[in-house]
Amino acid sequence: MNDKTTSTQDSSNDDKAPGFRIQRVYLKDLSLEQPNSPEILLIAREPQVQVEADVSVTRLSEELFEVCVIATVTARIDSKVLFLIEANQAGIFEFTNIPPEQIDPMLGIACPTILYPYLRSNIADTISRAGFQPIHLNEMNFHGMYEHRLMQAQKAGADSENSSAEESKIILPN
């Protein structure tokens, strides 16, 4: 009888244990444009590259979230676009028995950190397949990005007298 009681207690403790799982990682969207080809390909100069990145989060259910790292890479020569790549690398993540105050940082820091290497690889591969030298994106500080958004949300909450505490916790775009 003691063995049965112990196994029942163990299974109920396992049900309450916090869990984080990657359900799926996928390339949600990818586009490449070369609006000034072929003329611009004849110019032998080093392009100026601009990279913009963002993170979006969509709640799919009580425990499932889609996190998407969005990047736009624009290469220009003399203000003319050589190429433009827009890519969305996404993942579905499952959170079980994790306190709500810990989920936000995981969505804003841990999940994008998992997705970013896939995004970097897909962008470098696309640039290479387009006939250019691949551009390897630098590492990103998702913790810094998260902290910056948190400060913006807190400042917006302090500026708005009518904002509730729930509204000021939203730091990632939907």
C-alpha cells in the first residue's frame, strides 16, 4: 500500500512540475527582392547593409505561444537597393505550470534566442542562393531588447493615468 501511495504522489507532483517544450520551429515567411537588377549587379562596390529585427508573440492557447523573430535585411549601393530580404522565423512553445511573471521574459528572451540561429542561417542561405556573398547577421542581445521594451512599457504606464497594471505588462507586439 505504501508503494501505491508513493507512485500516486509522484505522478501528481509530475503534473505540477514546470515544463517548457519546443513544439515546432519553422520558417513562416521569406521574401527576396532585387528591384534594380541586373544594372546594379554591374557596380563593383561594397554594399551598405542595414538590418532591422523585431520579436512578436501570439498566444495560441492557455499553454501554447507562437514566437516569431522578424528580420529585414537591406543592402544598398549608392542609395539603390541591391537586395531586400524579409524573413520571419517562428516557433511554437509550450509552457506548463510556469508562473505568469516568468512566461513574459521567456517569450521575450529565451524563445527568440532559440529561433535566431535558424533565422541567421536562412538569411545567409537565401543571400547566397541569390548570387551574393552571404551576410552573416551578428548576434542579437534579446535580453537587452526585452529590458528596453519593459522600460518603454513602464514609461508609457507612468505617462498614462488610466492604464491598468495588466496593460503595462504587455511588452511584446502581437
